[in-house]
Amino acid sequence: MIKITQNNRRLPIFFVGAALCFVILFSLHTYYPNIRLQEYQESMGFTHFYDESKAREWLELQNAFDVNISGSESISRGKPLAKEWRPYVEELFERLPSNFSSSHRNPCWYEDGTLRCLPYFYQLGSYKCGTTDLWDKVVQHPHVIRVAKEPHWWAWRRFGYTSLPIHRDLVLKIRNITGDRDDHSLQWYLNLYSYQATEAIRQNRKLVFGDASISNLWGLGDYVWEKKFPALEEPPFFLASVIRTFQPNAKITAILRDPVEKLWTTYMLGDRYKKMSFKKHFENLLKASAACEKKHSFKYCAFMYRNFPSSILSNHLYQGIYYVYLKEWVDAFGADNIHVITLEDWKNDTVSELNSVFQYLDLDPLPKETMASIVERSAKNVNKKAKSRNMVMSQQMRRRVKSFYRPWNEKLVELLGDQKFMWGY
Ligand SMILES: *[C@@H]1O[C@H](CO)[C@@H](O)[C@H](O)[C@H]1NC(C)=O
Ligand SMILES: *[C@@H]1O[C@H](CO)[C@@H](O)[C@H](O)[C@H]1NC(C)=O
Ligand SMILES: *[C@@H]1O[C@H](CO)[C@@H](O)[C@H](O)[C@H]1NC(C)=O
Ligand SMILES: *[C@@H]1O[C@H](CO)[C@@H](O)[C@H](O)[C@H]1NC(C)=O
């Protein structure tokens, strides 16, 4: 993410993207129909889960198209994109080979004598969950090439998103090379890595590179699906199964944080905390979600709120419902093939968490001293601003926010088979 310097010297760094989303959401929330919270809570109850009848309809629809989004038997293997949706990612089928060169660790192939490569791993995450720090330390491994962290190609640029908050100069340079202003082409993405990494990979076959765009976590398979499939209530397919189709062996890592802390930290970004209590902020997010869920299904809202990078549609409440997004990745790749750590464990014992990531990525273990020197690097993108204020969440609010996220954390525990995703509550 991009970092900017503010005049206020005590609070030098923060995420522009996250802050913008907040400012926009702040100005937007007043436009939502004013649903009373009481009414919302009664109608939604404690659950906040998928509407059962909608879930059944969705399942029937999926079965009709021969896609099993919930078949637990198939979860451990993961599933590629169902045949029906393949015409909608035609360019990828045209350009990408069905098997890759066996002498490189990234999925690579030669195209008219030029080595082309896709990422070896995808690092998933969300705002304020430690993605930048994890990335910064993973790329210290001598076999991991430090490419630009967040190209946002799969989830955003592929569909015409051309804003330049991240890696501005690089994006412009690759546009120049590609001769394609809109960044949407696969050629742009391949050129991005040809420019940064493939020559090194050609010379040293131990090297790998990854893509840590946080937008990948909640990526859709097709942005304009509502126009293409007006009868559908929810996105018909997701980015996870698109990537799985072409890169069945892609490594998927993720870092998550207690969603209660995440919500608090995003509240403390910018100046919002001066203007509005955390209680009010939380209630506004609930209202906005309720307004969406009055018209649409829960899943629709969770994904559609997340998928417009520069638009009004951003709801930080959904972002902490990791289950709904990770479910797609688990369905596509299988829970056993995904390595998810928590920011809390990462902070408590960085060496052992980093080792677990290196091991999962099949990278050579590093000597103790090297690990120590990597871990000694200052943590990247820590929100000093929130820390420097003597504000804490009230016990009452903590209980409320916990009770919102608890059932989702329980689902996540079940999905990933690890109790750590209860975050102790
Ligand atoms: C989908 O799941 C159902 C129930 O688990 C199974 O009977 C069916 O064969 C599956 N379909 C495919 C295409 O895997
Ligand atoms: C892909 O597989 C086919 C058939 O198994 C083989 O002929 C071809 O050389 C492979 N291509 C690469 C790039 O490995
Ligand atoms: C793009 O190419 C044009 C013409 O070759 C050049 O003037 C310009 O500086 C280039 N821009 C970047 C960002 O490389
Ligand atoms: C922190 O890390 C230490 C050393 O790995 C471990 O023994 C301890 O249980 C961890 N504490 C928590 C709260 O996870």
C-alpha cells in the first residue's frame, strides 16, 4: 500500500486506500435508508448468516450448472472453474498453457522464446491485518524476489480499474511496454513480471515471486456478472476458482487478525474517531449492511461491498467476516492447501510463524541468525496513530462487536480446522 506523510508529525503514516474508503463511506452512510437498529437486529436476529431459502436456491442453481460450491467431499482437492463459466475468462484460456515448464518453481512457459511466469504464491489479507509486514519479511528470503506487492490485477485491473495509488511508476512503465493504457490485459500482468522477475528466474531456478494484492481475497470471477447474468442473485463464480483453474498448485497464504481489533483500528484511522463515537460508527455500518441485505442476499452484500475499489461501496464490517471470503479459496484449493496465520501469533512469535510460511512455501529453511536479522527489521505499516492515542474500546462495545463476529469466527474455525480463529472469545 502507498504511504504518505502528513503534517502531523506524531502520526506520520497511514493507508491512503483505507482512509479514502472511510471518508467516502462516512459521507455516504447518510444516504442509506434509515433503518432502525432495533428493527434490523430483530429481523436479522443473532445470525447474520445466509438466508436459508436463498442458500437453497443458490445451491440448486449451482447444481444445475454442475458446480458444487458446498460439496464437502470435494473440498480437500479443491475445484476448478465449472465449464459453464469458462467462456467468461476466454483470454486466460487463450493465452495460458495448460501445463507449465517443470524446470521453474513459478508456473512459467516459453512464448516465442520469452519466459513468461505467473506468481508462485498468492498472499491474501485485508486492511490492517499485517499483510505488509508479512510480505516485507517473506521477501527477505534469498529465494523470494521482491516484486511489487500489490498489482491488483486479478481482482481489479483485469476489469478496467486504472487508478494508480499503488506502484505508480511501475504501473505507468508497464503500460508503456504493453501499449495498453487500461492494464486489463493479461499481457500487462505478464509484462509486469517479465520486467521485474523472469530474467532472474531464468538464471536461477530456485527463485520464486508472489502476488500479495489484498483485493484477491474478495475477488470476483467477473465484475459485470450482474449485466451478463441478470437472473442471478449472487456472483456466479469467484476469483479463487479462476486462479485454481490455471494454477492448481498455486500456494495460498493469508494473515488474519481478530476482527474486533481490525474494526477498531480502521475506526482509528484518519480523523473519524474525533467526529463520531465508535458505537455510532459500528451502528452506521450495521445500518448500511442491513440496507443492503434488505434488497440482496448476505453473500451478495459481502462481496459487492468489497469489490469497487474507488467507489462508495465499502463496508468495514463485512471485511472482518473472513469466513465468507476464505470459503471460496478453501472450495477452490482445499483447506489443506492454504496456510493461514494470525497477526496475533505473528506478533507473539514471528520467527516460528515466518518459518511456518517458508516451510509451506517449500523454501529452504534459513539459519537462526538470518531469521533473527529478518525478524529484527522494524514492523512495516504499523498504525502508530491508533497506538499513540490513549483510546480504548469500552468493554460494552467490545462485547457487542464480539457477539457480531463470534458466529463467523466459529464458521472459520470449522472451515480451517483451527481453534486459533476464535481469538479467545
Ligand atoms: C455435487 O455434490 C453432490 C452431493 O454431494 C453430488 O451428488 C454430485 O455428484 C456433485 N456434483 C459434482 C459435479 O461434483
Ligand atoms: C505439456 O504437456 C504436453 C503433453 O503432456 C507436452 O507435450 C508438453 O511438452 C507440455 N508442455 C510444457 C510446457 O511442459
Ligand atoms: C512512455 O513512453 C514515452 C514514449 O516512449 C516516454 O516519453 C515516456 O517517458 C514513457 N513513460 C514512462 C512512465 O516510462
Ligand atoms: C507466544 O509464543 C510462545 C513461544 O512460541 C508460546 O509458548 C506462547 O504460547 C505464545 N503465546 C500465545 C498467547 O500464543
